[in-house]
Amino acid sequence: MADYFNLILYLVALIHAYRRAKTINVYIFLLSAYTITAFFISYITATETPEFSNTTFFPYIYLFACIMISLKPFQSLNIAERIDVNETWLLKTLMYIYIISSFISIYLTIPKTIELIQEGGWNMIRQAIYDDGVAGQLYSSIFEKLCKNISVFLAPFGILMCFYYLTKEHKNLKIITLLFVSWIGFDFVNATLLASRGIVLFSMLRVALIFILFKNIISSNVKKVLFGALVLVFIPLFAYIIIVSMSRFGETSDGTGGTILRYVGHSMAAFNQGIMGTMHSYAYGRYFFSSFSNVFSFDPIYDSLKLGCTHGSSFMTFVGSFYIDFGPFFTFLFLIFLSFFLGNFTRKKKIKLSDLIIIIYFASFFLEGVFVIGRGQAFAWLMTGILYYLIRFIEKTSKKITND
């Protein structure tokens, strides 16, 4: 019963938001993702899955309140006639650094990707990662590691430049294509090393998210061409997700379709019964700040069972990633603060590229947080802040390029 009540909460919120906006904007898109997850909870709790058999009302109400507070800054976000990109030579140089580092990473990784596709043993790859307790080997040299780190660091900037160029009257198709491949291609080859479906799925969802952000300033003809190109790209990516699912879960009782539905509906039920419903003490930063364990001289390893957490996976929504560290009160308080912080960027009369870095990063964070937020996200937040100030510095100190 609690699961249906939870679904009604999101459906009512979504219908009210759509009637108010009368269009699909970033807020509607994000809220739709959570509504779909709420819908598939009924599949999860209807199966014989003991850890999700007794969901209750209050954790769903708490989760809904936290999500709505977090998404509020995006409610009236529209960058049309507000975007103010100061395109400079330094920005272009930074863009080329992103493209070059991404293509080097793709070039060095693609032989392994081809080998993995030919072998098709995705279940063995994933099981080896679980058995070893590590995230897989994403690089084979310091140089490759450097290129991949640069690509990850500059990704929000490169993604935004890709869509910004689509809005221009005179479009450089070569640069747009290079930026798009730098983004999607980089995510795909790294996903194959981990036999990951989530990386590919999230990459596609982020394409849709940023398209929605820019859709009001992209011409109709460009939208048609872009849609056709994305269909051609997304078909093999969807095929990859299905093939990996069949390899990893094809022999389970619920089959591939069941595991995909479980993947979609997993997080809210996990938060309800495995996190909020059972936890009695907290990790105090060892989840969110685990990347800084050496700096802060604390041990990031903790026993989640001793905290009362009965759900070991990180599929617990972004709210769960804070809750496991700070508990109900401080998580709620922090998300209120974060909402005010983001509102300072979304309410600006003129939104610059540096502002868009923050906006799209946190929109992507909340989109990814429908499902899973991994450990050590504080480091990603820090890197995003550094990128924001780097772009802001370039905007203030460099001369604008006058030619289009």
C-alpha cells in the first residue's frame, strides 16, 4: 500500500508541474525520472524479494520531501534569452584540450573494448570486479590515466560547448561531432571495461537532459537532424545494455526484463526499507567524503550492517547517499541549503557558461541520483567547483571572439 501511495505523490506533483509549465523542461524531466522509478517499485515489492517486502509510509514521505526541495531550483529554469556565453580563445583552447584528451583515451581503450565485445563475457568481468572489490582497471599507464582524468574533469564544459555550438547561426559541424564523440565515445569505452549498463544509460539520459535545457534556442531544422543522429547512436547503445543484461542476468529466475525493471525500481525501495527503515547510527562522512580519507585522517571503511543498514548496494537515491552519513535531520537541512545555493544560479537574469557548469552538474547529479550515487562524491563536487572558477576566470579576463 505504501508503494502505491508513493507513486500517487509523484504523479500528482508531475501532473501539477506539467499543467503549470505546459512544456517539458528540466524540472519535468527530472521529476518524470523519479515518477517512473516510483511506478516500478510495485514490480520490485511484488516479487519474492525479502529485503523489500515491508516498505512503509514515512520513509517515502521523507524521500519525496527531500527530492522536491532539491529539484525546486529547476522549476522555472529557462535559459532562452538569458544565456550569455563569452566565447574566448582560452575557452576554445580548453575545448581542444578536452577533445584531444578524450580521443587519446578512446584510442588507447578501444582495442580492449573490441576484445571484450568479441568475447562477450560480461558476467565474468563484472563478477571479477565484485570478487576483487575494486572498480576495474580503467587505464594501463600514467599517461592514459592523466588523459582520462582530464576528460572527466572537463566533461561538463565539453558537453555544454557541444550544445552551445548547436545554437549558433553558423555551425561548425566538425567541432560539434568531435565534442559529441568525446562525450559519448569516452563513456562507452569505459563502460565496457566495467561491463556497466549504468554508465551508458546515464550518458544517454544526460544527452536528453541537456537537449531539454537548450531546446528553446535550437532551431527546428537542427532538432530534426540531431534527433536522427541520436537515433543512429542510441540503437547500438541500447543493444549493448540488453546484451550486457542478458550476459549478467540471463540465467536468473526473472530474466533480463525483470532485472532491468528491478534496476529502475530498486533505489526507492532500498532507501525505504534498507536505509531509513533500519539505520540506527551513521557513517559521519565516510561515504560522501571517502575520497579525502588520507587528507582528513579517517578510515573510509565501515560496516554498514553495524549501522543497521540491511541494503548493501549504493542503489539508494542521492538522498540515501547523504542519509547514510548524516541521518534524517542533517540530510534534510543540507538539502535545503543546497536548494538555496542552486537557486542563486538558476534565478540569474544572465546565465553565463560558468553558471551552466553548476546548473548542469547538479541537474545531472539529481538525474543519476534517481538510482545510485557512489562513494566519494565530495571529490567530484570539488572538481566541479574548480572548473566553475576556472571558466569564470576565463570569462572575466579574456577577450571575446568577435567572429562567429
